[in-house]
Amino acid sequence: MKKINFYENARKILSNPTVVEAVQKATMHALEKRRQTIARIPDFEELRDKARTAKEEILRDFDGYLEKFKENARKNGFVIHEAGDAREAREIILQIFKERNVKLAVSSKSMTQEEIEINPFLEAHGIKKYETDLGEFIIQIAHQKPSHITAPAIHLTRREIARLFNEKLGMEYTEEPEELTKFARNYLRKKYFEADAGMSGANFLIADTGSFVVVENEGNARMSTTLPPLHVAVTGIEKLIPSIKDLPVFLKILAPSSTGQHQTVYTNIFSQASKDHEVHIVLIENGRRRMLNDPVLREALMCIRCGGCSNVCPIFQLVGGHAYGSVYSGPIGIIWTYAIFGPDVAKELPFASTLCGACYEICPVRINIPRILLELRRRVIERTGGKLEEKALVGLWSQLMTKPVLNKLGFHLASKIQGIFKKDDKLTHLPFVFSNWTKWKDIEPFPGKSFRELWKERKNS
Amino acid sequence: MRVLLFPTCLVDHIKPKIGFDTVKLLEHFGVEVEVPEKPSCCGQIAFNVGYWKDAKEMARAWLDVYDVPGFDYIVAPSGSCVHMIRENYEILFKDEPKTLERVHRIKSKLYEIVEFLTKVLKVKEIPSTFSGKVTYHASCHYLRGLGVKREPKEFLKNLKNADFIPMDLEETCCGFGGLFSIKFPDLSYNMTKRKAESIKNTHADFVTSSDLSCLMNIGGVLSRLGLKIKPVHIVEILAEGLEDEKD
């Protein structure tokens, strides 16, 4: 994967007001719904603590719980596969499909499947896979990537979707959401019955029962996973929770944090395979063990993929997920992208935050995202040395602040020469890297004397 | 009670008036204030963009200036700088037990000005007046970092003649983010513009905050957009109507 140019992507998106408006509207709407919903859950804060504790317990004995899950899952008749990376995962899935002569597959929404880029791979091997989640279906026919962890088509407006359905599927042009949904529903309905295999992700892997959970709103996951004779679930190993007793806690925090619903419409718990219905679970490692062994990054493994941090992030609200250039977008997505795709690909991403802390405040499992971003920034600067002008700026400031003589001289000089950059008593066109500021913003001129100097004068007078 | 004032690097070099207004507030409540001769910066500007070596240098120099005997408290007119010292110095010096000792010692004495007035001096109300419509921007590190939400707004509401009007995006970041604003100017500007619109919708004459950094950023855009709303630090508002003790 090539280096992700976050700022370049973001600037392109900023020049497209339709996307900016669509993302802003959708994220603000989700936040407002969340606010209303959690106001009616009196123990929401305790539920967050309980969920956090359960995830901490998983991290305390990760391998123990993973083994327990695998053992119990096998007892349920599930076939367990383990993939070290995305390539291995793709090969495993292809192998399963080939052995059973699968030509057509349907799938519910899964970010892990996006992570391993399974669709183009299967397509290249003559296997057609249909996305059945409405948002995923839309971006599949648009040949785009998801722009939000839980709402993949958040960047598209109703009009754009109407045009897409008209052009790609031959539907008569309408912007009515009900009509569009009905059309997609009818279109996909046939596929469930024709499909040789159904695929899904997993929201939770329950260690003590060996069962797994898929939550959804459209009923498409239920149909994808039960109508075809074969179900392949693709999931990251971090989705573990210790016990089925913990599940209600997670279900109670997931939907409110994500869409602002009290509960998702459907909660599917898979607990048994049968003779005429095979269930395979592909457990994917792909960088997660590296996170587990990293004292700072490991906290991010607790993420339950609610997308709340994206909704609340003022940068995400402006540019949406595509700016992040990765399947995982938004604040937590930065961390995941860095961990999975490596520091060279993701070296610009940790800086794509003002560290405002809104993500930490909203995170249902209280992941300290700003703290992790700070650490990643430190690592990037340590690896790359930092950009020259930025390094010079920081170095200069450090000198000015630690050397009193330089301080006096520097600011005295600045106040003397600033006149040439002044217009109407404001600095409006500064040189060097400061021009990045005055491109959009004015700044007050430096006063001739510092507070300390003035203080001393006043005391002595 | 003796307080050593940490004016912060921005106030010191860009808007000394905020320093004097902080002193005025403190002296009004009977506090004796001293100001160090040496300049100092908490180091946040370097720390937040990953230059921890430079951050350490500034933080160490800061500790040398402020970890001195003879003062009961250290007070600063900035939520962000206090947050840096209180929360991040421990990360920065995690491998230096001796420095950590100094950090712990100083942490318990360090307060942001409104925090100091309400928590330490137990001030309920500032006996002052301010005429004008004013709206409040909650700086991120003050609100979510230090957890101060209600107190500054209570002070503003209770000022005689002041007309406090909250804005809808009060708790949304203004887009400054230190060097973020220099690294990603177009993004920063668009965030600030959104904030400016929220401020404009209140029809306030003034926008105030605990942090000069946010106000410089917001003010820079208000000015560029030709809006006449004035950015003022919260101590400027609180101190304006107070009798000057020394006069």
C-alpha cells in the first residue's frame, strides 16, 4: 500500500460542498439521536465501565480466551480457520468456496472483509459476491470504498444514490428513499436464494459459549447467513468478549453510541452448525498481535466499531472517511490503519487531529484516542525526523523559550520588522510557514514589550 | 497567600493585558502575586506534534522556573497549558523518577485562573460588571482535559449587566490544535469558519474563552471575514469592572 496523503485527500473533498454537507448532516443527526437515547439509559456510564472491564479482561489473558473460544466454537460444529494476514485470509476463503463450487455469494456488512479486500479477489477468481447491506450495496455499485465504519455511504446524498440506481441498475429515476430501498430489496432478494454461500463479519466472539454475534438493521445479515447452505464469517481476533453474560452490556452500548438507536433491529447469535448448514469462522490476525504486544496501541483492540468517534470528530464531520485513505477512518481508524498497514503508509494520519478529545469523551469503552495519537506522532517524528520547516519552527520556539537573552532579542526584533506584513493594524501576509496561517486568518501584531517586561517596569515605577 | 503567575508564552508575548487582568483578579481576592523574570513555555507546541525532545527541554526549563519555594500556588490564564503540565509531563518524564517527583510536587499547586478562583478561593461570583452580549467557547483541553464546564459560564452569567448567550457549537473544537493550524491550514480554516458561524448566530459582541490560543485562531478568522465580534479572554471580562486595588 502506498503512503496515504491525508491532507491532499481532505482538500479535494473540501472543494466538494455536497460531500461536506452530506457528512455533516449525517454525523450531526447521529449525535443528536445518541444524545436523546442515552438520556433515557440511566446506567449508561456504568455500562461503559462494565464493557471496558470486560475488554480489559480479554487483554489480560488474550490467548487464553482465544483458545477457549476456538474450543467451544468447534463444539458448536463451527470450522475454525486462522489467517495471519490478509493474503492468507483471502486464500482460505477461496479454498472453502472452491471446494464447494461456490459461484455466487451474498454478504452482510463487514469491515474486516473490506480490510482484506476480499471482493476484487473473489471476482478475479470468477466468484461474484453481492453486498446486501444497503449502504454497502450502494458503494459496491458505485465502485467506492466505505466512508464510515458503520455508515459506509455517508458521503452520498439521496440525489447521487438516485442517479446511481438509475444508471447502474436501470431503475426509473426517483429520490424517494422508500422507493430506492424497495428496489434494492427486490433486487437483492433473488440473490439470497441463488447464492451458494453467505458471508458475514462478527461483532462479538463469545469465549465461554463459542458462539458469535452479528448485529444489523435490515434483516439482510440474517438472510445472507441462513438461506445459503454455507456461512463464512470473517472476523478479527479482537472481537472476543469473555462470556455470554457480558453480551447484554455490549449490546446496550453499541447501538446508542453508533446510530443512536436503543438496539439494532436484529441481533443474530450463531450457536450451532448443522449437517446441511456449514459454518466457517475465519479468524484474522493481520497486525492485531503486534497491537497486543504494544503497550500503547493495545488499548485500541478494545474498539467495538461503533463509529461514534467519527461522528463526533470535527475533522471527520468536515471531510468524511475517504480522506483517511483506508477502510478504517475517523480517530480510531487512524490508529488501526497505522497498526495494520504500517507507519510508512500511515505516517501523516496521526497528525490529522486537533487532539480535542471529543473521541475519547464519546468512546463507549473509553479508549484514550488522543493519548495514542500523541504516541504515534512521537514515533513518526522519531522515525522520519520531521519536516524541515516544522522542525525549525519547533526548535526556534524552544530556544526562544529557554534562553532569556534570545527571547528578549527575538521578540524585540519581531516587533520591529512586523510592520511590513501589517494591514489595518493586523498581520495579514506573513512569510515562510507562517503564510499557512495568514492564508486564511489575520493575527494581532506583537506588542513591543512582553508582559514580564511591563510587569517589571510597573513594579519599579 | 502567595501565587506565582504563569502568564503562558502566548499571553506574555502577544497579549500582556491578559496577564495584568489575571493579576487584578487575584489581587482583588487578597492574593499576593509574583511573576518570574525568565520566559517560559509549557512545551505543548512541541509535545503535541511529536517533538518530545524539544518539549522536554521546554518542560524542564519550565520546572526550573516554577518549582521554587515560597509560593502556595501557581496560577495560569490558560486551561490548555495547565492541562499539558498536569496530564502530559508524567508521560514526557516517565523514565526520569527525579523529574517526576518535581512534576508531582508542582501538579498539586497548579491551577487555571477560574479553577483557582472557584476551587481554592471558593469564589461564587465576581462582584463586577460588564456591558455587552457575550458568548463562550469551551476550549477543548479546559473542558475535556481539565473537566471544567460550568464555572466560567456561571461567572459570566452572574456579572452585572452582562448578557450571556450560549452558542450551539460551544464544545466543538475551533480548529486551532497548535501546529495543526499550520500543517493543515485549509482544514483548520474550515473548522474555524464553522465555529465563527456559530458565534455569529448568537449576535454577541464578544466571544470569550479560557485560552488565548483559541481566541487568536477564532479572532483571526472573524477579522478576515470582516465580522466585528471581539475575541476577549475571560479574565479581561471578569476583571474589567473590578476596582483596581493598587490605584
